[in-house]
Amino acid sequence: MSIRSRIERLCLIAVFGTVVPLSLFITACGDTTVAIQPTAEREIAPTPTFIVIVFTPTPIPSPTPSPTPNAEGRHPIVFPQKLDPDSISPPQNEDAVVEHWTAFLEGTMAVRGQEPPFHFCADGRLLTSGGQRMEWSLGWNEDMTWEKWWEIALFVKRPDNRNFLAAILNGRDGKVYTSSSREHMELFKSEDC
């Protein structure tokens, strides 16, 4: 037997050895013949269904709390949103911050914890519970920076005409704090001014 006939025989064995098992496999797996059906007889796939959900956004509540009456039944004054650093961007200049703070404090009585109250009168008088009459004003301290625009310096002029920095006021979480205390001040409408 020549080499050529051996190669032909191996090729025939390879072809039949591959084609016959493959055809048996296809016949065993499929029970119907595959034929192309006309378009009208083909099953049309269902069109996808989309659900449209329409929602109306609800307004986000203001970060400033609603006033609740204290033990005497008085309602505290709510810290204005225009001074809350979490609610707005910085004002255009320092004078606007001073004006907003002054308008907010005028005619109020400040109470913090068990300390005696004091009154910020609109005419610049500061009244204490001991009957002392001093003058108050707001402004900027040389140590203050515009990065903390929401802080303001409270200056007090004593009866002996000496000015001193009484506190640095700032607003956080809808409340007024001083630099010297972690306890917030509550402000009420003053009846003594």
C-alpha cells in the first residue's frame, strides 16, 4: 500500500468520522426541521412596554427651625436664612452682613441658659438686667476674615466711654452662638426697648 492511498483512506475516515456523528447529534437534538416561514406566519415578538412615572418634587424644608414657645410661653425669633452660611452664598460686602445682623438683633432680648437677659434696643442702647445702660454696635474685628463672613463682632461701649469686644456672634443650625459658649442664645422680642 502506497503512502498516497493511506492518506486518502485517513481523509475519508476523518470526514466520515466527523460528519456522521455531527449529523446524528443534530438529528437527536432537534425534533422538527427548521424551515424559514413567511413573515405573516412568524410569531411577532411583543413590543416592550414602558411605564412612565411622573413625580412632583416636594419643597425642601428650610434648615431654620420653627419657633417653639419657651417656659414663659414666648416664641423665640427665628434666625434669618440670609445670615445662615449653609443656606446662601456670601453677601457682596461686609456692610451687608453688618446691616443684616443689626436688623436681626434690634429690638430683641437675648437669653442664654441661666444668665440674665440683655436687650438690644434699636437706638443702640444695650440694657442689662442690672439696669446698666450701655451702647452696642456690630462690626468687624481685625482678627476676623471674609472666609467666615457669617461671624460678626459685638462691640459694647461702657458708661465710662470705653469700647470693648463683648463677643463674636455667629449663626449655626438656625441658632445664634457666641464665641465664648457652646450654648446658643435665644432671642425674643424685647418689651423693655
